[in-house]
Amino acid sequence: MSIQTVAKTGNEAMAEAMRQINPDVVAAYPITPATEIVMIFSQFVADGLVDTEFVAVESEHSAMTATLAACAAGARSMTGTSSQGLALMYEILPIVSAMRLPIVMPEVNRAISGPINIHCDHSDTMAARDFGWLQIFSENSQEAYDNILQAMKICEHKDVRLPAMVTTDGFIISHCMEKIEMFDDKTVQEYVGKYPAYTKLLDLENPITLGALDLQNYYFEHKRQVAEAVKNSKKIILEIGKDFGKRFGREYGFIEKYKLDDADIAVICLGSTAGSAKSVVNELREKGIKAGLLKIRVFRPFPDEEIASALEGVKVAAAIERSDGFAGKGGPLYDEIRSALYDKKKKPLVVDYIAGLGGREITHDHLTEIFSEIGKIAATGSVENPVQYKGVR
Amino acid sequence: MAKDLGWKELPEGDILKSGTAVQFETGDWRTKKPVWDEKLCIQCLFCYIYCPDSAITVKDSKVTGVDYRFCKGCGICENVCPVKPVKAIRMFKEEK
């Protein structure tokens, strides 16, 4: 195995991962800020660097449909999208998981319209969290690259057979050039291995029916199977994350704890915010404040036990989330974290900060303020306003 | 299927053997019914090709009639029938 250190944006890193995987079919439609992924990939196709059949479709609805059909036919199939593109795929997303097709899709997090906006927040993927897709968030380009490779193995595992979206934060990661380590093509090819086609529509010797009508008598049982597969994926995600560490030196789990073990106060976030939070935690630690970070890498399946155990010794934790669920009681991250803690004896007070909507920056100052505010809660033990908006005028 | 399978025994991903549509009869909500006239029929097989429910029965490459268990009464067969001046398949009101 050889490792090359290169400068890549998040989009380039994901496109390179796709090139090295060399899928049989990619059907895609451009959308900012994910356009580059499939644009770069289509260049790989034109240059003969991959064997992929590239289908230039007329919408994301068709992109997901074509990817689904190709995957069902027995081809390793991928696509990529963002925001409105993902929204246009919503109708097909739960069909992919119901048909148990292991499609891996890079998804660049971008605010859902309206008002129309092209910048980062997580409202697009959060709205798609209940469709039986695994959701893996990346903090930087390196993680985006590593996550795509692992997702391929996770999804295609016989005990999982589910689709996954691997996300980066729009522009913040997708267009930011960073130093990453790439493995050589042969190593990646060997790592992902041959596609284990579970359904082969083109096998004329063994004709099958897929996507059949499933009424009161069988719909429930099929959904129960998807629920079980999502549950099963937890074990596989951990196994593959550990194995990745052994092979390549970077181990992955559901969450990343940063100076969390002895922390009194902590923030919890997804994606690129974790990078800024680490630097703020370092500053506070220098001042003797016991601050920590819990980064959630896998949002589906939701790692409830791991989060509860990571937060056991923390006094106050703040969820920082880039989407508002409009439930009138805080966002989805806050909801799920509190639900994970409900049955635990030792648990922190948890507050919610909705921040960074529509690409609004989540700055060092914002994060420092949040730590200072939860520091006060830790001192007094009382929460006045559990759900707040940070950085809004 | 004799017994309703539980989720643990059911094939995953809703994968079934082919040809299961024959077990699902779709002909019970028809309001108009096609009637085939053997004498007028020129055996072009257009109705057989166009029928969305494979309800036109064929034997030895010749149309033999309509399988009303599957015919939804859409009228496509009448529409595509090229025989003039009177079509070989015509739609009539379904009688109760």
C-alpha cells in the first residue's frame, strides 16, 4: 500500500474516492455545492479512468430512480446531491432502503429553501433522517474520503444492505482545500472488494419481481426488517471503523470524544463545527476550564448508548445544531440526545443552540459564548432558557 | 402463499419470484367491458401488445378472447384496434 499526501477540497476528495471505488453506474444531476463531485467524476468517465456507465439524468428524482434501478439490476451504483436535490429525491429514498439496496451517496449539506440559499446547514439531511438511510457526517475532507470508503463496506455488508448518505458541510468543507492522505487505487479496490449483488434483475435464468405492492398483509413485516437492519448496522459500523484504523491508521466510531472524559461542560455537534469547537476547547483548557467536545459522526443509526455514556460525567452539555426542526421545542439533535439520556441516572443538563442556518458562520466567539453560558448553568444548576439561537440578529 | 410469513422468515427487500401478478386479480372494478368479435378480428395482435394487464388471451399466435379476471376496462384495446368500419373489440357498459 502506498499513501499519497495531496491537497483536495471535500468535493474533490469524495470524487476521488468514487473514482477509486470505480462503481458500475453513476446517475447524477448537478446542484450547488455538490455539483463538483459528479462533474469531476464525469471527467474521470470521459478520460477513461473508470469503467462506470454515467447517466446524465434530467432531475434528482430521476438520478435516485436510475441509481436504484441500476443497483437492483446488480450494479454497484452511486450518485451525489445536496439540499433541493435531496428534497427532490425524498420520494425514492425510502424505496431504496425498503428494497435494501446498498447505494452510497455523497451529500453536501446545504440549507433547504426558502428563502433560497446555497450555503451550509443541516436542514436537508435532517429532513431525510427517517427514511432508513444511514447518515455519516464528516468534519473535514479526510473524513469525507475515509467515510465514503467505509460506507461502501458498511452498506454492502450482508447484515446491513442499506443505503447511506455521507455528508460534508457545504462550501465549508466541500470547497475548502485541505491536506488529505489518499491510498493507492489498488488498495482501495481491494478494500471495497467485489460488489455482492443481492438482487440481479438481469439474471434471465432466475427472474424476480422487485418493488411489488405490499398492502396490509406484508408492508409492516418489510418495514420491521428495515428497522432490524438499521439496528444491525451499529455493530458493523463499529467493526468496519476499527478495521479501518488497523489497516490505515485512522480509527472511526459513532462519536469522537475530545477532552471529554473529565469535562464539566461540553458541546455536541456534527460536521465542520467540531473543528472550531476543538480549538475553543483548547483555549478554555489553557485557562483551566474543563471544557470538552462530543462530535457525532453517525446520526443514523443514532448512537444513544454511546452518547449517554460519553456524557455521563458532564454537568452541562449544549447541542449545537445547524437545523431547526420547527417543533417549537428545539432541534432534532437536542431531541435525540435528551431522549438518549432520559433513562440514565447520571446525566448532564442539556440545552440547545440552533446556529449557523443558511451558512451563517459559527465563529470562535459564538462557541466561547456558548461555553461561558453553559459554565454559568453548571455553577447555578438552573436552566432559564433551554433552547436558544446563537448568531441570529 | 399458504401462511402469512413473519418478518424473520420473509425474504428481505421484498424480492419475489417473477410472475406474481397472475395471483392478483385486477378485474373487479371495471365499469366498461371489452367484447371481442372473432369474425371481425384480423389477428394483428395490437390489443395483445398494448393491453397493460396482459388480459388479452392468445393461443398459437391468435387472439382467443379477454381474460376478465384481469381486465380493468381501460379501453386501450378498442382504441388500438385497426379494423374498419367496425372494430373487432368494442367497449360495452359493464352489467352488474
